[in-house]
Amino acid sequence: MVVLGIVLLIIGLVVASLKILLWIGIILIVVGLVVNLLPIGGTRRRIY
């Protein structure tokens, strides 16, 4: 998801008329980083 966001960000920067791709790329990068960094679903491992 982060890689796709970076690709869309680059395309949005290269093609000036496609500003929507720039914003979609930024959103995908942010969402991808949040999903990767935050544990979702309580996947904490207990160590006894």
C-alpha cells in the first residue's frame, strides 16, 4: 500500500494535471504507515 502510494505520488507530481493522484498517493502512504505501525486486532503476544 505504501509502495502504491509512492507510485501515485510520483505520477501526480510528474503529470501536473492529475492532482487527484497526488492526494490519493499521500492518503495511501499515510494509511499504509498507520496500518503497518499499529497493532490491529489485539495481536499482543504474552510472554510468561
